[in-house]
Amino acid sequence: TLLERGRHACYLVLTGPDGRQHAELGETDPVMLTKRKIKDDVSESGVMGVAVDESSAKELKEAFYRLRFSDGLF
């Protein structure tokens, strides 16, 4: 997870072929590095937990949606 001052939290996803499958020297396939904002994925995500009711799930999703970097403590 990356946290930039005043920005929404994000994470990086590295996708591409498994390097062990291409053992021969010089044989390469491209890889892709993608930056995704956590808030963009919140609406598509679900909350899983023990005894999580619907209101708690909504509050948790809202907290992740608002997640930003801050130097200050709560």
C-alpha cells in the first residue's frame, strides 16, 4: 500500500508470466505494473468476518473509501 500526503491510499499490482517458466536466457515476456486506488475497489469489494452485520460492513467500506495519508495521529 502506498500512502501519499493528501492522496487516497493505493496499491501496486505486478502482472505477467511466471519467471520460472522462461528459464532460457534471453527469452522474456512483458510484465505490467499497475497502480490502483483502494477507494476505486471498495464499491466492488465485500466485507467478510465473524458476526459482521450490514451496518458494520458499510462503516468499514466507508472507512477504506476515505483512507488518506496523514502525518498527524488520531
